Amino acid sequence: MLSIFACTSAAAQDYTAADVHFMSGMIYHHAQAVLIAGWAPSHDASPSLRALCERIVVGQGDEIALMQRWLRDRHEEVPDPSATHAMMPGMDPAPMMPGMLTADQLAQLDRARGREFDRLFLTFMIQHHQGAITMVNALFGTGAGEQEKVFRFASDVFADQTTEIARMQKMLAALLFERPGQ
């Protein structure tokens, strides 16, 4: 006969280690996106790129809070990406998730200004978003991601990142084929 405690504890564990790994890794992944999107104003980004970057900062900042809360509610370790120096130019990221920028790429982007910043940002953020999609596919490929909040979040990440990739590809194409002075 199962005790009430055993039933409660079994019901409370409705997630997998893969879910925890995904949520923890995505915190680092999103934190890097928020960091570099935050550079847009100081790196003389175009108005259209600044608007995209503002959406990334707000949206992914909110998602970081959601992931941290999800982990905390389950008494799992909650990563603090700001404490690792993982996303600063010249530093190698501690947990290198798919699509994350290398220290060299971060330094290259940080040196860029204006049109060159726009070009590099779009190129690197497309890579970054493709990495997030890889992470979602890996989660679902393991049979994990069935817990309701993880499933909804991962599905939203997939849809949002796919949409933003298409938008950024159009922005990049327009930038590459624009005549100077237009």
C-alpha cells in the first residue's frame, strides 16, 4: 500500500532530467541573446534592428524568468549565467549550447558598429536561433518535454525562433543587397 507521501512525491515528479537540462541550458542560451541584443543602441544599429533587439531583450528576459521559476518550483539548481562571465567577449562560455556565439564571435560583434554590426548581428543571431531549434528538437527526440509547461515553452521557442529566423533572413538579404546611400 502506498502512503500519501509516496503518492504526492511521485505525482510531483512529472518531469525528467532532460527537461531540467533543457531549461537550464536555455537560460544560458537566452542570456547570451539578451546580452548581444542589448548592444544595439551602443553599436549604432539601424532602427529596424533596434526594434528587433528590443523584442529579443524583453521576450527572452521574460522567458529566462519563467525558466528560473520553473526550476526553482521543482527545487532544481537555477543557473545564474551572469555569474559565469560566460557571455563576455574574450571569455569561453561555461555551458556551450548549440548555436551560442564563441568568444571570438562575441568579440567580433562587439567591435562592429553601424551597418557592419547589423550584418554580423543578423548572421550570428540566425545561427543562435537555429541552435535553440536544435535544442528543442533534441529535447523532443529523447521523449522528454512532456511536462505541460516544458512542452508549451519548448513549442513556443520553436515557433518563435523559426519566425524570427525568417524575419532576420529577410532583413539580412535587404541589407546585403541594399546600395550604399539608400
